[in-house]
Amino acid sequence: MVHKGDVKIVAQMLRNLEKNSGKVEFKAPLVVAAPTYNIIDELKEEGDWTVLQKYSGFEFDDAAPKNTARTEYENILYLERPGCNLCMGNQEKAAKGDTVLATSTRLFKGRVVEDTAEKTGESLLAST
């Protein structure tokens, strides 16, 4: 889960990449979960959600929810269902050995990343 401002920054980064490179390539998975449905509505009104949709390889669909937790990630943009589920690590977690940066404050052992002594993170780093 990220703040609205963080989502707007990602959308602008994608615009910049497209403008400067002519394309957008993901060399690692990028998972974005907006805080609320209301924020998504605002992002749609402001044109940022459309940019994210353009480059997403997966967008949540409340009419057809996933039946199982994702265990592997491709190098694409994932637009996940809004809310706290990803940050809380309730279903899906990154595996040991994965590098995860989050703009939420929930990036600590056992939540987003499977327990390991080697992985820690900082929300400020992810948002810079």
C-alpha cells in the first residue's frame, strides 16, 4: 500500500520513461496497492490511473478475485486491490532472497518479506 502521492510519482515516472526511451520495461516486479478505492477514483479523475493501467500486466478485478495467493512474480507492474492486505502479509509475501522496498511502514520481518535475518527495509528509501 502506498500513499496517493507515491502513486502519482510512479505514474509520472512511467510517463517520463516513455517520453525519454519510447518504451517502459520492467526489470523487476513492481507491485502497487493504493490505500483505498476512493484514492483510485481520484487517480482516475486526475489521469494517473490510466497511465498505470497502460503499463500494468495485472490489475485487480473485484468481479473475478484471485483464488490463491501469488507465489511467483513476473517482471511486470501489478495493480493490486486497495487496502492493507499486502502490507500486512496476510496472503502474499516476497520469498527469501527477494529485495523489497515499500513506502508503507510495514516492511519488517514476517510481514511483506518471508522471515530472514538479512532483509530489512526503509519506507523513505523506497519513496526517493
